[in-house]
Amino acid sequence: MDTLQHLMTGLAAAMSWQNLTFALIGCILGTLIGVLPGLGPAAGTAILIPLTFRLDPT
């Protein structure tokens, strides 16, 4: 039963408004970087990774 409790806690954390908003922003930015000619996934990741330094780890 303890495993189910941990699963529900993790699901509640993943479905918070802040996490869903960041996921939506990430999808939009990833799409915008992906449609630019000459920029691949590695360059897009390198460009967007500084945005993650201000985020909370949890």
C-alpha cells in the first residue's frame, strides 16, 4: 500500500499547475526551435538549457 501512496504523491506533484505550465511552455519553445532551419535537437537543447537553471528541483 505504501507504493500506491508514493505513486499518488508523485502524480499529484506532476499534475500541479506549475509543472503543466512549464511542460506547455517547453512544448511551444521546442516546436519553435524545431521549425527553424539549420537548428537541430542538440543546438535547440543548448539554446534552451539556461532557462532551467532558475527552476526549483522539485
